[in-house]
Amino acid sequence: MHSALVGKTRLASRVAVGAITLIAPFIGTMANAQSKTETGSALAAPLTLPDAAAVFGMRQSVLHASLSPDGRFLAVVQPNGSRGEQVKVLDLTDPNAGPLPIAAVDGNPDRLNWCRWSGVRRLICELYAAVRLDNGDVSYVSRLVAMDADGKRIQTIRLPQRNGQTLGYTLFGGAVLDWNTGEDGHVLMVRRYVPEFSTGTRLVQSEEGLAVDDINSISLGTNTILKARKDAQE
């Protein structure tokens, strides 16, 4: 019991050190801005307009964080420039390891919302963007992508398609309902199915509405748990 407690204490300490390592550059930036207000006077002098704008517009240093099921890896989503985001992974079992950037978007137009572990070595991340549709309307579109802890094997989790063309837009990339299915790499997702149309063949996807699927984020295999229902609500 004592050894288990020591192990948990060391892991908690490593998580804390890892978090400090990831946000240190942002702490330094804020400290520099603060020091400018305290130099040369007992009372804080007003910030210059550029400095005030920089502090006001500063993005969060950590947008999202997730610890792998076995406690080995810490995945953090951080700002990438003024609009984009990046994912960094820290190996908590290696005291000499630094944060490893594994994926990034520039925000034009893709944005990265979050990343979370679907298994001990597999991540699922949500990408989204504002796009203009054919009819001129502007709408959000989202997609879920899976990747390994080192950023390799990046794959989009797509709806099953056959030979037809969809009878509508597929804007919703799905949402995870259950991260703990009991099988490594598997998640339960709710997804909106859009029927297909084709001439000369019946091999089209005819389901419509929301469905619940068991997704293997490693192989991208799909097993339908609840069939699509047109009248289902999110």
C-alpha cells in the first residue's frame, strides 16, 4: 500500500511539473508585462496602449488537457499564433522528456477544440470551422480525427458511405457519448446519417437521422448500437 501511495504521489508531482513546463512561456510573458507597470514608481504606472492591448488579447495558455487512461501521457491543446491551436503530448514517465508537438492548425479556417484519449496510446480531437455553403449561408462544420500519441496515423472518423451522393450537407462530425466502453480505443458516438442518392444502383446509404455507433478509433471499424432515427434529438 505504501509503494502504491508513493507511485501515485510521484505521478501527481510529474503531472504538476509537466503542466508548469507547458505554461511557463506564457507565465514569462505575463510577468514581463507586469514588471513594466512596477518599474520606477511605488504605484503601478499605466500600461502603454500596445502593452495593454497585448495583455487584454492574450489567449489562455491551456485550452484543454487530458490524461491517458494509464496515466503515462498528458495531452494539452495550446494556442498556435493568434488564431490557431496545437496539440502537445508529454510523457510523464520520462523526467527528461519535453512536450512533443504532434499536430497543429493555423485557424484559417480550421480550429482545434479539444483532444481526449480514446485509449492508452490513441487520441480523438475535434476540428471545426466556419464555412460558406453553396446557398450562401455560413455554418459551422465539425469533424473528429484520431491519432497516435506521437501524432502518426491521423485519420478522420467518417460516416459509412457507399456509392451515392449525399442528399444534404454533413456538417456535424459526431459527438462522443461514452469514453469508457471497456475496450481500449473504443468510444460510443452519436452521429447524424444523411441518405445518399444514385442512379443505376441500389448500393447507397439510405439511413437518415441520429444513430449511436461503437467506433474503434484504432482501425476506424464501426458497429451500430442504435440505428439511425429521423425523429431523434441531440
